[in-house]
Amino acid sequence: MSARRQGFLVNPVTQAGENSVKRRFLRAIIVIVLLDAIAIGTAKFSRAEACGDEGLTPCVMRLAELAAPSSRPRGILGPKDRREPSASGQWPWSSIGRVNLAFGPSHRGLCTGTLIGPRQVITAAHCLFNTRVNDWAKPQMVHFVVGQAGEKSFGHSIAASFVVSPDFDFRVENRPRYDIVPIGMVRHDWAILTLRDTFDLKPVPIRRMQNGELPTLGSMQEIALAGYGVDRQFILSVHKGCSAKIGTPDSGLITHMCDSMPGQSGGPILLLEDGNAALIGILSVTSQRFQAQAGYQAIAGLGVSASEFEQAAARATQP
């Protein structure tokens, strides 16, 4: 049964079976951290992702392991923030940057993007949508700063153009409410910027992965999520050693257990192995547990799988 709290549509956690953590399912709020608003929708994880089952458990309903409730949604998935600051001097961190939005004199925003070519940057599409005017930003409103660490960076450029998925419709009239987006739209939440200037930096290659859990059991693989959060706006934050599952809860999505904060939307989900790195997806949303008079607790993150944008990226980076 749904209830409304503080202007949000709330879908409470449900339980099937008596006194059994293994029978708990999640019907969760999906929160997109926008620039000046929040968009939410609903998703239901299947028994395969039910808490306590074997394998990856994206809902993490062991409540003692969740972060303390907060008044606003954020992406810290446990009692300790596992992100570490990075000086951004080494690849692949040197090819990740801030996506700054200047919609107007008093309307600005922050997201994260990654160089996938000399002039091309992958980020989240919702970052580029101006809800106040119900339209996309102009390219000249988008400013990319690569490898920023305090006052230093490897360069910056204004966008010359950008492309988004033709299936990503974020117009206000097509949302159930201005702050709600269906989960089916998340897989299309990607955008590719083409910058005015070229960077002499090594891009991060895109790698399409088969559905399944990462890192692969017995391998030397490592999953990492990087981005510029609002709590560390001018230094890259990286969470290494988290887990992910491709194709969950739907095709084109990645469920991951990497910590994040607002501002990291569009940040790369990376597969690290043997000194190499590949971009296997980007951060889009987090799923949140909500309790009235308590607040939000992040349960899992959801990203866009590289399978959704690899072809568009190949076209954009052609000489």
C-alpha cells in the first residue's frame, strides 16, 4: 500500500513469509539526484535479488548495515563512507572530470563525466535537462573540467554539441509528477558531449559486459565508481572494491554497491584488472528506503550499462 510523505510517492518495503529475512523483497523508491530537484520512480527486485539469498544482494535489507537515515537522498550504502579522495594524476582518474552546468545566473549544477575520445565525454542525460524551462541545456551552458584536483586540472572546454538517447524523454508533462521518472527510463539516461577543444589525454575505453556478477569469482578484477560529489566538489572521490551485477533488475542496467553522493551522476563504473581500466557503465540513480519521521537510507545504486551507449559512442568518436 502506497503512502505520501513530504511530497514523495513512497513504496514501503514488503515482506513475504513470516520472520524470514530471506523472504524480504524490495519495492523501493528510485532516486535520481538531479541538479536542483529529485526524480523518483519505483522498482521491484525479484527473488534472485532478495536479501539473504546467495550471491549479490543489491537491496541489503540487513538494516544494521545501512547508513543512518538522512533528510535528503544520498548514495552512501553503509555506516561508513568508503570513497577515498584521489589526486587525479594517474590514468584512468586523470580522464574523469566535472561537468558544470550554467543554466542561468542562479541556476547551476554539477555532474561527472569521462573522456571516451579526444573531444568526447560520457555523462548522464538528466544532468543536461533544465526542468525549470522544461528543455535541454544549450551546449554552451556545459563546461567540462578534466582531472580537477583543487585549483589544478588537465584542462577545460565548453561543449560544442551533445547527443542523448532518443528514448530518454524527460519532459515534465510526460512524468507522473515533476519529480518522478519511471525506472524504465533509467537505461536511456546517457549523453555524449562533443567538446570544442581536444585533450591530449588517454580516453577510457568502453567495454560491453555480459549479464552477470562482477567481479568474476576467482579473478583479479575490481569494480570502482568515481565522481565529483557535492561534499568534495573539487576533488575526485573513488570507491574501489565494490560489487556490481549487469542486467539487474532489467536489461541495460547495472545494480551496484558502490558509494556515491549527489554530483556523481554520470560518473564511470569501471572494471579494473591488470593495470587496465574499462568503462562498463555510468551512474544514474540510487534506490532508497524511506521511513516517515526518519528519512532516507540508500540501498543500492543503479547505472546504465555500456551496452546502451557503446554504438553511439563509436559513432561520436569516429575520425
